[in-house]
Amino acid sequence: MQIYYAPAFLRLFKKLDPPVKEGVKTTVSKVIDLCETGNRSVGLGIKNLRGDLWEARSNLRIRVVYSMGKDEIRFLL
């Protein structure tokens, strides 16, 4: 499985506070695990926005937006 990070995702990630960064890292790893194994973590809060565009909840205010293809995940925002 190929994993890509959009430049906007990386720019926004750099600006986050360290505790929030850790939460986003955890969410990203859970999304990757879900796509590879099919095991859904409790509290991930995945929601289909439209088509192949999805969001996962990192905390009450932070969401990770990504798209899924056949063999790839692109983290967008």
C-alpha cells in the first residue's frame, strides 16, 4: 500500500502543537491499519464525505481528511 502526504497536510501538521501532533500521528496510523488489515479502532470516527474522500476524527476539533484508492492512501488535510 502506497501512502502519500499532500503538501497542505504537511504544512498544517508543522503548525500544530506537540500534543495535537501526537493525536494526528495516532489517527493516521489507525487509518493505515484500517486500510491494511480491516481492523477498525474504537473512537476513530470515520465518515465518508463524498466518493473516495473520507475524514477521521483525531479529537473534538481536529479531523484528518484523506482519499483512498485501490492501493494508496492520500492524506490531504
